[in-house]
Amino acid sequence: MEQEQRKQSEQGGLTEAAAAHALNPRNYGRLAHHDGQARVTGPCKDTMEFWVQLEEERVMRCTFITDGCAPSIASGSAATELAVGRTLEEAASITQQDIMKALGGLPADLEHCALLAANTLQAACEEALRRRREGSAAEKKTEDAEAAGCENCGNTTCATGDRQQGESQAECADRQKLRGRLSRIEHKIVVLSGKGGVGKSTVAVNLAFSLMMTGKRVGLLDVDIHGPSVPTLLNLEGETLLAEGDALLPVDLEGLKVMSIGFLLRRREEAVIWRGPMKMGVIKQFLKDVEWGDLDYLIVDTPPGTGDEPLSVCQLLEGADGAVLVATPQEVALSSVRKSVTFCRQLELPIMGVIENMSGFVCPHCGKTTDIFLAGGAEKMAAEMGVPFLGRIPIDARIAAGGDSGRPFVHTEAPSETARAFAHIVASLAIPSSRTTQS
């Protein structure tokens, strides 16, 4: 068949070069991913379609199809070869004469095939140029709009180049607002536990109250979305949040500023059924939209484990001082807190130390301490993991009573051995403050 086609080509007066292009056309076929495309029908009723694909402002690929005769195939093939490697402007300038020269000429009655190829290639290149101009105009319009938005959003650092790559104007504004809130809080401490039931929230509440009792300005943020216990431990159930402008006001308890998802629930038995992104959103809102004011310390009580909420807090709290890990002496709890140590290290969050809670039982009658669980496990684990050990807090019925009544035991039972143990822990956590605190 090839010989028959060649014979027909020769009979049609095609040169050897044109016949070669007609029999074995270069770059023949459709191009799925392209920057420009055009379809043109000539006066002889032949139709050609060209595609061009760019790379670094040059034609990287150029393909064609045609329903025309052998000279049409030859002309299209020659045109694509001439276009590859040129700029769009250069490719669009390829003429009928350029194509005929590449083919070694065409019979006079077939020169219109070369003209059709040149016109179709030019139209495809012009389409690519139009798309490029529209894309540049749209990009500039977006940049101008976002720049105008930044000028009016009040974030002056954004206008000086703080906008991060790929960040929208709204995301930039949120980040700046969050940074502004956190800049007024000198120290930020995250309270973590590997598993539930170890008394983490009780430790967080009493840590916050202990710091406040030393004259510090303290905030307590409860980000346990599914089981907020801070409102119960502080007898604040039923409290509602107030707003001032676009900011939420934390609940004030004797100077302690408290925020919890529990304040947003209509009933305390109401379940919060949220996925990760919603949790991240509300935690960000508690940090960004709450009017914490000037604080010496913000204590953040997280849910147990290493899931969405602790991860979100650690990512949002830029420059946090560190984490306090709470465990009980049993091996099952110590195994979980080891994972919390790894979690902190992977996030580069400093570990301030480990507290062993429920370390022995204090008899309310004689005051003697009995080790119900094997004591000292958390201290041994801390030594193995290379992290500080802060101290032991024994089981004391007055702690439970204080939690049920909403009065932290460090406040109501200051002379007790348990309260003194906690005071010792707080003293070891004390961070020098650069601000003048208000008593």
C-alpha cells in the first residue's frame, strides 16, 4: 500500500520531501493537554486542526490532524516541525512560503494546502497568546484585589511582606489576628496525658489556680471538645459567653479567665459530634477571637491522647513554653504517656516535666500514705525517656470533693500535704516573667 501511495504522490507531482511527509507525517494526532488549539476549513473544503503546548514560553509540542489529501498531510507535518522550539510569536509567523520551502515546493494547484496549514498554525498560536494574556490579566487582577484587601485589613506586617506563599488574604488576616492575641500572653503551657482517667483536667485547673494565687494573670483554655470538664470542676456550668465587638469574652472566676466548649452547649449531656477540621476551627477561634487580654500564663487543658485537638493546639501556639505530662503509676498509663513524649518531640514542643498523679492514698483520719498502685513508675519512666520529673500528687478525697463543689483543692485545702505537693510542683514550673504582674 505504501508503494501505491508513493506512486499516487509522485503522479500528483509531489517532491520527494513532500511525499515523505505525506506517507510518514510528523506529530500527527490529537494533543490532550495543550495551551492553544484551532480548527480551520480551507476553500477546498479540507479541514485542519492544530494543537500547541508550551514550556518556558516556547512551543514544546505541536500536533495536527486533517481530513484532507496527501498534500494537506504533508503541509501540516512540515508546519509542526517548523513550529517546535520557537516562541509563540515566531511560530505564528510561519508562512505558506516557509512550509512550501520545507517541502521542496508543491504543484501550483495544491499550494492552498500549505496556506491552510500556515493559517491553522497561526490561529492555534494566537489562541495560546490570548490565553496567556488573559491568564496574566486575571492573575494581576487577583493580586491587586488581595493587595487592596491587605491594605484595608489592618495587618500592617502583611503589607511589608509577611504574607506566606499560597496564603489567601483571609488566611493572612486570621494568622495576624491570632499572632496579635498570643503576643499578649507571655507563657503558654499545654497539659497533656496519654490516656483518660489520670486526672489531667484536675491538674490543669489546680495548676492555673496555683499560679493565680501567686499573683499571676492566668487564663485557662479547655479544648477537650468531646468531654469538657473544666466548667464542672470550677462550678461554671450554665455560664454563657458574652461578646464585645468581634471578640468573645472569657468567663471570669475570681480573676481567672476561663474558656471552654462547655459554655457553648445548651445542655451538659449534649454530645459534640465533629470531625477534625471543625475541631481545628473552634480551637483556632478560642485562641484568635477570645479577648484574653494581657496574661502571664495561659494553661491549655487538652483531651487525652495525641489526636486532632492536641495537634491543633501545638500547631497554633507558636512559641509555647512547653508541655506538662500527667500520668498515674500503672504501666498502662505510663505506656501511653511515653507516646506523648514522642508526640512532643516530633512537634518540637519542649517537655517541662511529668507529674505522677494518684501516687498513693492519703488516709483522711491518720494522714498516712498507702501505695495502692506501685509508686514511682512515672519517675522511672521520666528518667528512661530523659525528661524532667516534677513530683507526685497522692489520692486525696478532698481533691474529689473540691472538683464536685467547683472549688480547686489548692485553694480550699492549702495546708494539706496534697496541696503542698502541688505547690512544690508549681514552684518547679515557675518561669521568670518580664512583665510587672498585678496582684
